[in-house]
Amino acid sequence: MMKLNVSVPVSVFREGKHYIAYTPVLDVSASGKDYTQVVKRFHEVVAIFFEEVMKKGALEEVLTNLGWREIKKQWMPPVLISQESQRIELAIK
């Protein structure tokens, strides 16, 4: 059994009556009826993600493809530089 301890940036959104938790560094999300439930489900989804990737023996390949780096036997996700709302004006024909 391999033990991982990772820290990932998580965005939590409210869409109508539901909450969505998403991390771009794994490209996974979870939903829930409230903040507490979505955080719990998000942790479960991340655990399942790593379990499945490790079962397939593809941890290094998958994390590398997602932009992670292995530094001194510790996997480090890409660094989130900014998360902000930006207004974009589009001219659509």
C-alpha cells in the first residue's frame, strides 16, 4: 500500500440548489446539496481517482500528463497562480 499526502486547489461553486467542488490539477469534480456534503464527496472522489490510477499502474503517467512533477519522491501539482472572474466581450457573427 502506497500512502500519498497531496494538497490541491479546490473551487466550490453553487449552481442553483447544488454545490460543485472542482480541482483543475486532477480535472475532477463532485456535487452535493450543501457545502459540507460537497467537500466530503470531493474527498471521496479524489481518493477513488488515486486508487484507480494506482490499480492501473499509471500514477506517474497520469500525474505527469496533468502537469504534476515528482520532487524528492513527492508529487507536486501545478501551482495555481490566479482564480478570478473576467469579463470578456465577444463579437459573434
